[in-house]
Amino acid sequence: MNIHSPRQLVAAIPHLLGFQPQESCVIVAFDQENIEAIVRCDWQNVSASDVASLNAEIRKAHNPSVVVIAYRNEIVERHELDHVLDVIEECSLLDLLMVSNGTWRSLMCEDSDCCPATGHALEDMVDEIAVDFVLAGSAPFTSRESLEISIASRALSADDAHERDLAFDVSADQEQCDVSQEVLPWLTSAIFGHKYLTWSDMAKLCQHVQDFHYRDAVLRTLYDLPEKRLAARSQLIDLVGRAPKQFVPVLATVLAGCAWLDGNGAITRMAIDRALEADSDYGLARLLDRALTFGVPPRVWAESLAAVSMDDCLAGAA
């Protein structure tokens, strides 16, 4: 997605992260006009060493330029971000933005007509970028904590638990078809759609995506269709929260793969942790975990998906 102004970036951040940051420092790396990666730190933990670790992927981007955004409940002065700027000195700094108490402004702009000291009201900011996100199915959570809660296993009523278990028992008893292209349209429609899946449809989806052939085919489709990722991300977040434990690793890993294609480190990290919590030996989750730990940039993940065809995925050669 192309971002052409600070106003557009401020409007896009909650959608890109999946939640509204609070008391945070967000660093956005651009490769020319495109967003390469996003990292977020809790404000109280922003130290030079923390940012250096989180920012490894940004420094490995192609010709990175960065925007630093401070989300605070109180006014931030530019000098308070010096320790962050010291770490990213290898990158070209495009802007320093502050979002505080319902307003935003640039800390680098000295034109009071452009960036008044009181800032611009967020509630007055209606941007086409945000509208595009909403139309694509994005609905940011109010906080990081609410996002974490959403991908945790949800407590179900006795009736819902019974219906879910019955649907999954029936699905498990049905004879599975050979892996083929014919299943993909239904599978991708269920994941990329905006509709709430019934327990029966959810059970069918989980049984298919549990097969690594279909899992990899879905990931390849996510690479091919970037305009569908927001809808898929929302659907996968819901599925991870509702699914029986044995399907959490694959669903959370697909969610992580979807988020990382957009450089969204926050959701990627949360989803991988959720997958490994459910199954510490799940192979693809462990692979992505190591990639995040060692600062492998998101473009490497995208390149690995681009290197295999859909036929390769279905044949198990991915």
C-alpha cells in the first residue's frame, strides 16, 4: 500500500497493526513508497538495546527510510526520542510524529499553519486510506490487549460447545478427498470472506487447512492477493479464538504468515506465540519464530512464497 502523507500514515496505523497503539513507539520502514515493515515497542520499554533488537528487520530492508510515531497520553518533545533516533541513524528519517490526547502533529514541521502546536484532531480526520481499509474488512481492536484476548481460546456456552464438538466429530468422520485444486475456491472463499462461519463450515475449513498441502496453498494465495489479506486476517483471528485446541497451531500460523506478508510484526509475534503455546513442536510456527528472533525481514518470507507455484504447494513440494 502506498502512503503519501503523514495524515494517511496516522490513519492507516491502527489497521496495519490490527489495534490502536497506546503508550507506544511505532517505527514504520519504507522501501521507496511501500511499507516494508512495522515494529512497535511499549513506551516504558523503549531503550536503545530494545529498539536495536526489534529494529533488526528494518535495518535489513532495501534502502530503508523510516517514520517514528510516538503514541502518548502526554505531550512528547523531540529530544525524548533521541535514543530511538540514535539506533536508526543508518536509515533516512522521513518524519517524527506524535499522537496524543486525540490529536496528531509532526515534530519535524516548523510551519505552524501546517502543524499547529495544538495538533490536528483525530476525530476530524476522514481519510480515503482508512475508508479503503474498512471496505477491505479491517476493524482494528481498541488495544493490543484486546487483540491478544481475541486470539486466546474463548469460553463457549454449553450449547455452543456441544454444537462445535458435534460439527467437528462429523467432519472428522467424513472421508477426506484427495488434494486437488477443486477444494481451493471454497477454502479461500471461507477464509477471505466477511461472513461468520457456521460450526459446520468451520470444521470443514479446519480439516482441510490442517493438511499442509492446503495450508501452503492458502499461504501462497495470500501472497498472490494482497487486497484480500485484511479480510483474511480478521477471519483468521476469529477462527483462532473459536477453534478446538488441535487446530490452533495451523490457524495461528496461517494468521502469522498473513500478517508478516504486510510487515506486521505485532500480530505475527502474537500469532506465533499462540501457535507454539498450543503445540511447541509445530514446524512452520517454529520456523517463523526463528525468523522473527533473528530479524529476518518480511520480504524474505514473501520471496519464499513467491518461489513455489500453487501446483508445488498442492503436490507437497513447497
